[in-house]
Amino acid sequence: MVIVDDGIATGATLRAAIQAARTQGARRVVVAAPVAARESADRLRESADEVVVLATPEPFFAVGLWYRHFEAVDDREIEALLAAVPRTGDQAGPDRVAGEPGREPTPGSS
């Protein structure tokens, strides 16, 4: 399973996401982000199988400082974007688990 975040400050949210993925049966967890605090990315390597980060600037300060535009997105906009994603082929949908074709999700995982 690949978990993507817009940036890693403390890593607390990603640690929770990694644990949730493992609880739902993920055999391999990869975390990806464009920017991270170096120490946080290093700590995530203890729980994820792989952590891919493009930049670990020093000093880090905050995720939003590394974006030209970093506005909040409300839940309705996210729901509309997700609803527009086609659910065909090898993509995960309500009846599939990402990266594991044909595998049924565990209850509460979709």
C-alpha cells in the first residue's frame, strides 16, 4: 500500500495511517511525500517498509512554507474529486484493495 501525504512535519498522522494499513492487512507500506522534516522521515522508516521524500530542507519549520499555494480543501471538494475518479481496471474501488487485484477488503477498509 502506498500512503501519500503533502508533507511530513511530525509524522504523527502518517504513523497512525501506517498502523491502520497494517491492521487492514497491508503486507508492504510505502510512504511518499514531496517534503519532510529529516528527523520525522527517519523515524517513519521504523514503521514503514519504505519512505520516499523528495526534499528534507534545513531548517524545515512547516509543510506549507514549501508550497507556492497551500490552501485548505474542504470535505465537499475532496468528495467531488474522489467521485470523479474512474473505478475500472486495476484501480482500487469499494470492492478491491489497492495493489492486490481480486483481494477482498477487510470490513471497514473501503
